[in-house]
Amino acid sequence: MTKEEFLEKVKSMLGEDFENFIMNRAEKVVKSGAINFEDYESDSYLLPKIFMSAIGEEIKFQYAPHDPKSIRVRNNIANFL
């Protein structure tokens, strides 16, 4: 795989389906009453960043490599993030 192919495949994974997944989760959180929106300034990205951090925790369980080589590659990539 070339660098360009890798980047294109990553980009394709961030398409409409992923956006819909994230927005559905955001709407679920809003409806849950879990957030006191008055605690956050309207011009701040702090709350959306907190939300995206939580989404990251959720999506890391969507796929996890199982074979030793893939686990090593994932761990190596994580070291550079």
C-alpha cells in the first residue's frame, strides 16, 4: 500500500456513515441530560472535545486486531499519535 492509498482509505472511513454515527451519539447524549450546557462557554470547543474524547473511547472497541503482527503495528502507530 502506498502512503497515498493509506491516507485515502483513512479518509474514506471518515465519510457520511462515521459522521452519522458521531452525530447520533451526540444527540443521544443531549437527550440524556448528562451534560449541563450552562457550564460551558458558547465560543469554546472544550465540551465538543470532551465528547470526541469519549467517542474515541467507544470506537476503539469497534475493531481490535487479534493477530500478533497487527497488534504490534497498532501499538507502534499508537506510540506516534
